[in-house]
Amino acid sequence: MSQDDKREPRRLADLLRRGMSQAKQQPSAGLAQLEADWKQRELERQRAAEEAKARHASAQMHAWPSHLEQCGAPAEAVAGLRGETPLETAALRAARHVLRERLRSLLLSGGPGTGKTTGACYLFRAAVRGDRGLSAWDSSAGLFIDWARLSREEDSEARRRLLQRAAQVRVLVLDDIGGEASGPRRRELLESLVEQRDRPDLVTAYTTRLSVQRREGGPSRFAESVGARVVQRMSRQGTFHLADCGNRDLRQGGKP
């Protein structure tokens, strides 16, 4: 075999490598256009998705007061959450944390006027199924219950139906659990409801005026009122958030 014959495969390999390098550095006009078109379509798709998301958020913002009303939220909570910038309180920050972290329950304690009820009602946002759009709102997905009033309900059948609904709704706000929860029968009702709500697919907010801070040598006033079993169910590790909202009455012009 001549020297030229031996060099031929080497020359072909060099030419092939050089051609591939040039192709990478100077792609054909057709390939370049295809890539440009693909990038443009991707940008348009992302822009359309962002615009749709913004429209959905705007629609939710305008519909939010009616959603709250459908859940039975009190008028002051509806007024407090109306608009884009509700009053920033400890309760509202706690509710946002629960939604962001996808937790199961929220326990808010504090004095009257500290924003507990309004903050708790913010959790009704979890009842809006964002993946299916605004039209998917279901008023039965959220429910507000004044526990003090419910525990005094004399019509046992009406109370049974309400408690049955409360056990099933996706988002429940159980407001003002306090001294009214004491007593064997009322404690039993609360214990049953809390136990039924202890499920990963349900979100529950509890509010109380009683202190949740443990006292020296004994349980907190809240635990003493509702019982250790209720507290245990409410505060399962890794699934709940506890926030003490203090005692400053924001209705009297106090700052959060």
C-alpha cells in the first residue's frame, strides 16, 4: 500500500470533522429559521399563559367578596378582605403561610378585634380550584361556622345537618372556640368534628380568644377548655400552624 493510500482515510476524517465544525458554527438558513420560529412560538405560548393567569387572578379578585359571602363569612371579614391590599395582620400572614405550605390546619388565638376571623377566612382561597378556573367555584366547598352560636343551637336536627356539612367541606372556618366548648356534650361535638376534619385533603381554621400558651404546671386555657384530644387532633406535627395574634384591637385604630 502506497503512502498516499495510507493517508486517504486520515484526510477523509479530517474533512468530516471540519465539515461538522462548520455546520455547528454556520447552520443552514433552513435550520436557523426553524429554530427562530420555535423560539418565537415558545415566547408567544408563555406570554399567552401569563396573560391568562393575570386575567384569572383579576377575575378572582373581583369575585372574591361574593365567594366569601357564599361560604357564610361575616360582613366584617368580607369587608376586610375586599380589594387587593387587605390589612396586613399576624392572622393574615399565618393564613398565607398555611396556603403556601399546603398545611392542613390553622389555629389563631388572640383578643377581640385582632383580625383572627378575617385572617381565617382568607383560607377560603383554597376552596377555589385554580386548575379548573373561576367557574369551578362551589359554594359547598367552603363553610364558616360561629362555634358559640352553633353550640347553643336548640334544633338538634339542624345542628346535625350543619355538622355533617362541616365535616365534608373542603375548607372550614370554625370561629370563636372558647368557654362555650366546655361541658361534656359540647366537647364531644367539637371532638367529633375535629377528628373528622383530620384528613390531608381538608383545610380547617380554628380561632379562639383563649390563650394557647402552656401555663406553668398545667395546660393552656384553650387546652383546658376543649380537652387534650381535640388539641392533639388539631395540632398534628407537620400539618398545622399556630399563631398568637396578641390583644391589640385593630378596630380602635391600632396598628397590626
